[in-house]
Amino acid sequence: MSFKTLGVLPEDKKRIKELTKKLNLKEYEVIKILLDYYERLEVLQHYLGCESIERLFHEIERLIPKSKKQLVIAKTNQYIDELDRLGIPTSVLEKLRETIYPIILNGGIR
């Protein structure tokens, strides 16, 4: 394995040193991990049809719940989806939705 030297901005060098200590790795290992992650981000970027990695992060941030209520709704949706995958009848799932969502969204008022 051969190594090459390349210039790094002082602030980036500091961040790499911090990651090196935090992860208990050598600098070149941290840089390799960062490059691997960047390649994965590029794959996600193309998979999701984003013109740049910056746009990819914008889309991810858009999809992440912003408030506690949105998070509760997202978790409730995951729960109901999991029950559906387990084969719970649609009629039961609908009854759950009719019961749960009014409670979450407006304190039980239908």
C-alpha cells in the first residue's frame, strides 16, 4: 500500500484529527471511511434523482419530521404498516386509524 501526501485546510485537518481520536483510528483510515461514505451518498443522490449531494441532504431534511407531532404521526404510520405486514385484517387497521389519528391530531375530537 502506498501513501501520497495532499494538502488539507487547517480547519479540515483539525476535524480529521478529532475524528481520528473519537474513532480511535489512523488518519488515513478516517479519510478512507469519509470517501466511502461520499461514494454511498453519490449512489443515493442518483437513486433519488437529486442533481447534487447538497440537494440530496435538502430532500432528506424535508422528509425528516420537524415537530414532535410529525414524529408521532410518522411512528404511528410505521406501526400500522408493520401490523399490515404481519397480516392484520384491513378492517382492524382502519378501525385503529380511525381511533388513533383523531387522538394524535386533535386530542380525540373527531
